[in-house]
Amino acid sequence: MARLNLILLAVAVACALAVVSSNHRARKLFTELEREQNRMRELEVEWGQLQLEQSTWAAHARVEKIARERLGMKVPAPGQVVTVEAAK
């Protein structure tokens, strides 16, 4: 009988240790999940900022200004414009 009690005690202790280990792992994973979610939010903010920056750099007025000032380009006269239609 004493031997059975010792075996049951060992099983109970093993189960208790397994529960503690499982809870610890769950907390670690939850902490990691929160960290990754924060990183995701930071990346979403950065993505929004980059999209805004891209739209600013690609604005038609800015491109036209740079073309005139740096490249010396100008709008062609109406007689110089040639329209080409794509073959279908």
C-alpha cells in the first residue's frame, strides 16, 4: 500500500510540474505574441508613412518642376505633339 501511495505521489508531482511548465510556456508565447503584434503595428505605421512619402515624391507638380528646373524640359508646342495609337 505504501508503495502505491509513493507511485501516486510521484504521478501527482509529475502532473503538477507539467502544469507549471505548460503555464510558463503559455506565458512566454503570449509575451512573444504581444511583442510581434506591437512590431506589426509599428510596421503598419511605417508603411503608411512610406506611402505618403511616395505620393509626395511622385506628385505631378513636383515632377514637372524638377523637369523644368534641373533637366531644362518644357511643354511642347501643340504642333510638336504626335499621337500614336496602339495596334490591336
